Amino acid sequence: MELTKKEFIAVFKKRLNQKYAIDVSDACNSELYGTLCSLVKSSYSAVWRQTWKDFVKEHDKQTYYFSIEYLPGKLLKSNLLNMGWYDLVNSAFEDLGLDLNAIAAVEPDMALGNGGLGRLASDFMDSLASEGYPVNGNGIRYKYGLFKQRFVNGYQVELPDEWLNSDGGNAWEIRRASKSVLVRIGGHVRLVQEKNYLKPVYEDATLIRAVPYDVGMVGYHNNHVNTLRLWSAEIPESEESKYPTIEDRRQVEDITAVLYPDDSNESGRLLRLKQEYFFVSAGIQSIIRHYKKYGSPIDQISQEVAIHINDTHPAMCVAEFMRILLDEEHLSWDTAWNQTVRVMSYTNHTIMSEALETWTVPMLNEIQPRILQIIAEIDHRFVAALAGKVDGGLIERTRIISAGKVHMAHLAIIGSHSTNGVAKLHTDLLKSDVLHDFYTLYPDRFNNKTNGIAVRRWLQIANPRLAKVIDQSIGSDWRQDASQLLKLIDYSTDNSLLDQLGAVKLANKRDLTYLIKQETGITVSPNAIFDVQIKRLHAYKRQLLNLLRIIKLYLDLKQNPDLEIIPRVFIFGAKAAPSYHYAKSIIKCINETANLINHDATIQDKLKVIFLENYGVSLAEKIIPAADVSEQISTASKEASGTSNMKLMLNGALTVATLDGANVEIKQYVGDDNIFIFGLNKQEVYQYYRDHNYHSLDYYHNNPIIHRVVDTLVDGTIPNISAEGHEIYDSLTYLNDEFFVLRDFEDYLRVQDKVDETYRDQHKWNKMSLINIAKASYFSADETVKRYAETIWHVKQLSEKGDM
Ligand code: 26Y
């Protein structure tokens, strides 16, 4: 749409009138929001249709990205930006006396994910469309998003997130009832020999109608719109009579009601397994149906279809794809298997053993007996093919079903041609340790794809002030091609630019101080260091290490109120899984420490601790541009990659980090002088594991500072944490401090002193900040997805750049 501002205003007023029979002056923000969305959507819908038709016409290979989580956040601004409308609409709204920010705020966050993995999937969707790749997402349309977090007396309380019932609703989705499919769950199955295949006969199975809701994924200035297809469970019309009561009906609708708010612990619930099979089966059925419609031979499907398994949650893709090729297409096992392995690829996102999914045989049997049969056959053939060729122990350790359990990661690796980790260190660990057995079997299947982030959302949209300053120095090409940000390095001695960076940061911090005041009632000074740790609450991410240092600072200041320190505002954002007791105890302790410090008049402005409620994509967009310090302090070897580390450096924050996940690569890019590294490295952690010689009590007893700080958890210094304080105290002492918090404490203090010292030299700080912004471009998701497309999926870029 090539419109002038005047034309846009006319079109906007007309649509507002048509939709709501109202004038601009009388419209509320949600009516204005609804109108703008409808204009945006109707404007890209022709391109969306065309993108789809082009795929079909050319028989281009397409990828389907299966993820049980997506975290798109809000889409209005990114759609405006990608369509090339942002500046026009912003300025038109100014003329009309409207505030685009307030209108965009009406949109509920689409929070269909827990954390890093879901947000990565959404950054990838943006980049894949923007790079013109034919890649569509497949997931679940949860009725309730990730819980809303509130703090009551310092405790986390979880409230339902009824995003679909909010004022904004979901303006972007299109219900496509005609593309529904039936998913069979439960019951019994027996195989009957037909002429050339075994025919499964099902009894007592439940049929669920899977209805797709499609959301357009709009590419950046390139006339390309991909699809994110989210499935919702309904009762098929033919089965209505089987569900006479509301309670009965709810059993079906519940399949897609809630997102499992758990990113660490196996929930063990059958419903989760049902969800996994439901979206896998619906997605695979619709892919194969679509493929067949255009006449290509089924035994060559791998030439036109690639399927990506994002973590193990969709690992049943392997078995479901086999099921259709065998039972419905009557291919031979070998042909079907050959195609399946060529089609599938898998990303591993974690080495934490509790997050590696297994299901018991009876559970799988209860969800889908035919899928269990197929998995058992895959397992059987895997074992038979290796018997006598490799060590028996190796076979036992790598087979899919052992000791009554089905190992989903094993299924994903054996049933695909590619397994990748998400940062170099992580992939090395997979090869050398976690998945070493598989690496010896399939060395060629393993590869690394370091994570990336959408520079458009995390810089252009979230930080317009910084974007403008960058434009003024190196021009605006970086908006298309993030690698251009490297040109900033040439300006590292340009004092005027460095001063401007400082001014941008200060302005962003001022904005955040307003939000903090509004949300918490606490006044913080924008002149303090804004020290940020935003991520899920997990013991291995060590928010506790941060907290212990805060307590140490507090004790120092109490002892010596005249102590000269650079004021700091510690900002936390984190949700804990509702069932994760320890993580919730840490939240309580941080909140009570915050309460103590923030209301202690003797501390004044030197120290403030702010824990913002309900951390999510939209809040991240406000915190990240205002951060001075980025806390990336997980125990080395535990964080697969991290992505907030990349977003924060892109916005000029300096990183305090352990050598974990992608921090290792950040350090390589920015150089040792532009990052603050501390703590054990991976080798040292593993050495402790091997030698069993870490004794946290020694640190507690021998280091008086540690002793004093840890004691505050139980000696009443911090009020209202009796139970939680003891729980954490015990974990650090008698339970031997699983994540080496005490071991790394002193080094953490040391490196934080260096942060203070550096901050005193604002010129030096801003220079370091500039280098971080420039080098963050290495983590552009546009580049990451290219590597997936070229080396794993083998799909081609279709679209040329150009405005919509
Ligand atoms: C099985 C179930 C309990 C489960 C549910 C969610 C297991 C894992 C997850 C989510 C994992 C996750 O978000 N992992 C994160 O993925 C990011 C993207 O690759 C990484 O940056 C981050 O280090 C990793 O923790």
C-alpha cells in the first residue's frame, strides 16, 4: 500500500466508521487498535495468499517448524515496521492527536510459551519471513497463555491469562474451519493383514477435531508472509452426542486449554502428552494432505517437505509421519523410514536431565497405541541393526525404549538427519558428554546453530532512540542488514557519538523509572547503575548469587553508611514454575530483601532492589533498553545458550558473565576487555563432578564474608523469610550447593568491583557499550535462520526485498 499520510488518515477514519460507527474523537484505544489491526491485516492478506500460491506453483521445498511454545508478544508494531508503515502511521497518529504507544498497548501479549525456547521460535518466525524463506510454524492455540504473575506478601501467585478474552482479543488470527483434521486419541488397535500392508483396526478411540487458527508472519519489506498455524481442540460434529454435558465437552476442549507452565520439571501429566500428540498429528496430517493435493509422489516427499522438531516435545513427529506413510500410504517400512529421516531434524535446548522427556510405555499406550507400536518397531530395528556391530552397552544406552520408558530425545535423534545444539559450548557438550553415545553412532548428524535474536524487535522497535542515533552515524542500512552495525566500531573514538549513547541510555532509564514508580511505588534514580537479571527463575541461573551480593552490599552499607559506592538499582524479572518450590522460595527472599532495603532510610539511593511482576516479552522491551549491566551468571555448562544476553548487549548493556552458553561467543566477539567474566568454567565444574571434591561447607566456614551473608537467610536480618531462608540456607550448606554459588561468590564480588570502577569512567563505559552493540550483530536471527535453511532444511529464499 503506497499511501500518503493524508490518504492513510482518510482510510483510517473510514474503516473506524465502518467498523465501529464512530469518529476518531470519540473512539477509545481498543477501537483505534481494532481499526488499525484490521487495516494492517487486510493490507497484507493479498500478499499472504500470494506467498502461499507461489510456494505451491513452484513446488518449492517448505519447512514446518514444530514447537509446543511460541512467545510472539505483541504483533502490531512489528507488523507496521515490517510492512514499511511504521513511520507513516506514527506521524499520522500524531497529527490526529493519538498515541501509537498507548494504542499498541491494548494488544494482549501472545504468551504461548514459557521462556527462551518459545521466544526463540518467534524470533525465528520473524527472521524466516523477513529473509523470504518458505517456513511455517506449527503449534498450539492455548486458550490460556502462561500464567499472570502477581506478588502477594512477597510470594508468587499465579493468575490465569485469559488473553483471548481481553479487549484486544486476537486480532491477527484467522480460523480456518475448512482445514480441520481429526486426531485419534486412546482406545485399542490391532493389525489385520491386507494384500500389501498391515491395516490397523481401531476400537474405542476418541476422535478430536483439530481446528487451525492461522497467524500471518509478515516479512520485513519483502512482500512475503508466512503462516504460524496454531491448533485448537474441538468436538467433531459427528461425535456431538457422545458429549452430553458441559463437563464432558470440557474434557476435549481442555486439550488446548493451558500451556504447561513448567520449563524444567517433568510434569508427568497425561494431558501434556495428549497435547504433544494432538498438535503433532494435526500438523503432520495437514502437511501430507497439502503435499498430496498437488500430485507429487509420496515416496519422494522429502524433496519438498522438511520438518523441524523444536526440543523433544514434538518428537512424536517421527512416529506420526511413519504412521501415515505406512498405514495410509502403504509404503514399505524401509521407504517410509528413509523418507522420515530425511524430512526430520531436531534441536536440543537443554542438558538438564530433568528436562529430557521420557514417558512410560503404559502412558504412551493410553494416548495412542499405534504410535507406541511404531516406536517399538523403530526401537527394535535400531537394536537389530547395531547388534554385533557395536558394544552392547552402547545399544542399551541409546535405544528408545528401556526399563519401561520411552526416551523422546533418542526418538528424535534416531529418526532425523540432524541434531543441533544452540551455542558452540552447548553443542560441544552434547557431543562430548550428554549425547556422546549418539555422537559416536552418528557423528555427521551433529551440528551447532548458535541462537540469534530479531534485531528489528529488540532494537528498532524496543529502542527507537538508539536506532536514531545509529542512523545518524552509520546510516540506516543496518535496519535491513544487521551486520552493518559493525561499522559502529569505526566510531569508537567519536566522543560525540559516545556522549549520545550515554544520553540515550539515560533517557531510556528515565522511562523505566516512571514504570517502576507506577508498578511498585518505589522511586529510583536514573543516575544509578541499572543492573538487570531477566529470565526464568531457576536454581542453575543463580538469581541467588545476585541476591547474596545484594545482601553483602547492604551489610557493608549498614556497617559503614558513608561507604562510597556507585548507586545501583537491581532489577529482576522472573517467573517460577508453579510447582518449583525452591524457585518460589528465592522469589520470596528477593522480595523481602527488596522490601528491607528499599525502605531503609540509611541506605538512601545507594541501593534499590526492584522485582517487577509478570515478566514477559512486553516488559522485556521496556527493561532491556534501560539496562547498564546484564547478569548472565549461570553455573558453567548449564545454560544451553541464553538469548537475553544477546538482547541486552544489542542495547548497549555490558555483560557480567560466566563462561556458559553463548556468553563464550559473546566474549570472543567483544574481546576480554569489553565483558566481565568470572567464576568456574565448564572444565572446572566437570572436574568437581569427577573428583567429588566440592565441599560448600568449607567455603561457609572458612570465608567470614560468605558466612555472614549466608547467615542473614536464617538469623532474622531479613524479615519474613523463616521457612524460605532455611530452605535456601540448607541448600547452600548441608546439601552442598549444587550450583556452586558459594564457590563463585568471591570472584563475582571481584568482577562487580571492576564494573563499578569502569562505570566511573563514563567515556570508557560508553565505548565498551558501543562495541557490544556493534558485535551483537553476529547474533542476528536473520543469519541464524539462514544457516538452518542452508545446511539443515535445504530450502531456498523466495522473496526479493521491496516494500509491501
Ligand atoms: C519437558 C518440559 C518440562 C520442558 C518444557 C520447556 C523442557 C524444557 C522447556 C524449555 C526449555 C527452554 O526454554 N530452554 C532454553 O532455550 C533457549 C533457546 O534455545 C536457550 O537460550 C536457553 O539457554 C534454554 O534454557
